Amino acid sequence: MNRNAFRPGVGVLGAGRWGTTLAQLAARQGSPVVLWSEDGEVDPTAELPAERVRTTRELLDVANNCELVLLAVPAARLRGLCRSLGDVLDGAHLLVHAVRGLDPHSGALPQRVMAEETAVLRTGALLGAALVDELRAGRPNAAVIASRFQEVQQATADALHGPVLHLKPERDQVGVEMAAAAASALALALGIADGLGFGPAARAGLVANAAAELASAVVAAGGEAHSAYGFAGLGFLLVEREADSRDMQAGRLLARGKTISEIKATLGNIDGADAAAVVAKLCKAKGVETPILRGLADVLAGQVDLATAVASYIR
């Protein structure tokens, strides 16, 4: 049977900037898209072709019409959404997340959350050096589709791969997921360095140490070190810096004495702040030294002052 014979559409769960951009890309590639939003709200800045994208508030609607389901929600919302998906998805579906972070309560990688809460076995991770504004402007971006299952890689590439988003297949889903989470946290550290006025040499040293900690975190999670240096790891970290991401902005505000609560009230969710403590805790449990991540986690928890933590950044 043709792979898309009975579920021809692509489901996108999450109608914020990232979810609507994925929906837009899939529509451009020719797929009918079912875009789910829990409250019915859709990012008003998105340009969605009405002939190919329809919205719904029903997860069963997505399940009945889409074989490939893409998750584009914050890490903190992933478990709750997957728990609801457990009632409607089955082994015939392909479930791919685009979540940069870990479960904030258990520290679990997204693939573990999906496995615990749904019956879907064929899962994947779509992560990398891609930005909403760049994708919407039609400029080239790159990402990884990480999965042990070739059909997941192929279905995601069929839906999204093109001149705007280049997808590289990768089997190390664990490593890719951890690399993306750690990169978000380390971007926060780079922002702190900017806010403190680090010079070019000190910033270069920090990036070099951050790259090493990316690899350490990936290996501690059970992934392969090379994933730390790909699109989802070092590539994403450099994109965060070049694009002056919210993680970078939050880091500069931390350097100016703002608390993370005050920063979130202004900027919204900060992926790096949520990931820092979880990644640092995992590395410590595995006996892996990650001074930048540990210092950042301690600062966010109010356990040490910024000056003390920064002393371990360049070693």
C-alpha cells in the first residue's frame, strides 16, 4: 500500500510562530495540512494558503487525516499534549517533534516522553539551525531529521525538504535532542558574556568551551559526540548568537541584574533557562564536568552570584 494512501495530510500541532511556519512549508511542498490549536488561535503573522491548510481544535481530526504528525509546542507542554495524543494515535502514525528542550519535571528527552505517553513507536526529532523569520522570507535554513526509522526520515523530508529548508537525515535521536537542549542553555551563557562586556578573545574561549560541553552533555545522555557539532548543536548555538535570540537577550538581562522571572515576564518562555538546570543535573549524575552549564544553573537557582559563576566560564 502507498504510504500516504489512507492518511494523506500532514498534521501540525501548535499554531504559534514555529508551528505555522512548518505548516506553511508543508503546504508549499504540496501537502494538505491540518493545523491544530488547542484554543483555536493561530499566529496572526502567518501567511497560510487556505486551499492547503485548514485549522482544527480536535486531535482526533488530525489523527484521522494525517499519517505524519509534527509537534511544535514548548517543552513544558509536550507531556500533556502527548498524553492526550495517546487516546487518538496508534502504531500507524509517524510522530516527529520540533521541541528544543527536556521535560522540566523529569528531565526526560522528548522521545522518551512520546514513548511513555503514546503508542507510536516510529518517532523522530526535527531540530537545527533554522529560524522562523528566515524560513518565512524564503532564505535557506538547515535542520536534522533524527530517527532510527527511515520511513520517518523520508516522510518528514517529503513534507518539508526543499530550497528553503534543507533536511539532513540522522539516526542519533538521543544526541540530537540533547544537543539542541544544551545549545539553548549555552546561548544564555553567551548572552551573559555579551552583557558583561567580554572581549573577542574571551568570547572565542567561551564558544570553544561551550562546544566541548555540548559534546559532554550529548555523551552523558547516551548520544554520539558528533551530534554536538551538527545543525542541532553547535550550528544552532551559532544561529542563536547571530540572530540575537531570546536566549541571548535573556543572558544580557541576567548580566544587568534582572531575575529570570522578571525576564520571562518581558520576553516570554526562555528555552535556555528551562534546559540549563535539567542538563546540568544530568551531567552531574553521570560524573561529567560542565562548568558553564553548572554555573548557569546555579545562577538561575539563586545559589551563587553571577561573578562567581562566570569565573568558571573560561578555564
